[in-house]
Amino acid sequence: MDLSVVIVNYGTFELTKNTINSILEYSYPFSVEIIVVDNASPDDSLSKLRQYFNDKVKFIASKTNRGFAAGNNQALKIVDSKYILLLNSDTIVWENTLADIYNYMENNPDVGACGCQVLLEDNSLDKACKRSFPNVKNSFFRLFHIPTKSKDDNYNLNDLDDDGIYEIDCLTGAFIFTRKKVLDDIGLLDETFFMYGEDIDLCYRIKDANWKIIYYGKDKITHFKGASSTKQKPKLIYEFYRAMYIYYKKHHAHESNFLTNLVVYLGIVVLCVLKLFLNIFKKKN
């Protein structure tokens, strides 16, 4: 197999169905398989997906939900394709996107992972699709909306062309096109992360192993993220800030002194508590 597309489903039959159909809608000059990992959905979405797609899609049913990283890893442990695409279940893949990125990877053997332009439902750019690695300094600038002309402090890379092709630090987990050889080299997703942060950690390890990460802005997907004005589940808020803590401790704590680390950890806790408090007053979905 040339390409394995891995999608994790958790109670999102309609969204997952549309994501898969956006891939099956087109033909490709290479072989493609789609593997759906159901993370112990609390509804009948798995049975409905199986009935709808029959033998067009491979399914893995988890007995428990151990998180997004663990769900993906169940498929990654069994695939034997040259390339792997980690794809969110709430996306629509545009025509030519897979073919163009496949060809780019074929022609650039030093590239370990590639992403594309990710558009939100309102057609604005999801800034997470091209970014620098987070650190204490650029996180401070981003948190307090302080403008900077320094490339080192520009987390969202706003100065770079959205339609361009260039090397970056980090992609979004909604769309990561990588080589199996890379995962064989650096390992699978870190299951310490439950839902957030595993994409940043994966990209960090890819770059650390001297592979390039490329933003391919000529092709697109649409990502139906939840609106920021709606109420979030406290569990998701907690996991978001927990991921910050795990990532910083794993990759940056050793670079800083005790006081700096203490300030960072306390900052994460304060932000988490504040977010949980503000979330109380947001409207429900």
C-alpha cells in the first residue's frame, strides 16, 4: 500500500462519514487505504459507519477511550504503507490535495512530514497549520497579543504567505502527511497526551531527527472546528492545559532554571483555572 489514511472517530458519524467520502470521491495514481479507529464511541456511530462503507474502509474498535494519540497508534502499529496521513474526523479533503502532497513527498526525500492549508468553516486560515514551536518567549507574546517583528517570537508565522511552500516547525494534528520510515525512526505518538499536544510533540521529534517539515499552502482541507463562543467540556479544557505542561516539561524544562520553570507551571495552572471559570458563562452548544 502507498498511503494509509488514519482517522479516529468518537461519536461523530456524520462528520466522519463526510471526511471519508471527501477522500473516496476522487481517484489517485497510487493505492490508498482508509483506517478508522473508533475510540469506544458512546453511540452507534461505529456500526453506522461499518454499514455505510462496508468493505471500503478498515475499522478498529477500541474497548476504551485512551485518547487521540492512543487511538491513532492502534492503526499505526499495523500499517505497512510508504506514507501515512493522520487526518481529523471533522475535515473535508479538497481535490488534488492528497495527490499533490504525495508527489511532493516523492520528489523531496529529506521531508519527513508535510501539511497543507487548513481552512475553518468560515474560510479563514486555521493558524495552527503553520507555526513555530511554542516556548516561553513566543507564548508570552501570543498570550498578551504583543506584536513582534522577530521571527523567533512569531508563533503563528503571520508574515509568511498562506499560499506558499516552505519549511516550518509544526503542523496541526488535523492533517499530518508523513513517512512510515519517519515513525519507524522516532516512534509513534506519545500517549501521555490525551487529546492535545501530541501533534507538536510529534513534529518536535521529527525535526530533532533531522527531517524537514513542510507547509504546502497550495492545497487545502476544511476543518470544522468547534466555535470558540460555545461552552467546552471541562475535561477538554483541562487536557488542553495539561498538554502544555507535558510538552514543556518534556522538551524545555531542562533548558531553564528552577524559578523559570515554576513560573511557567504556575502560569499554566492559572490559565487553566481562568479558562474553566470563563467557560461557565459561555452559551451551550
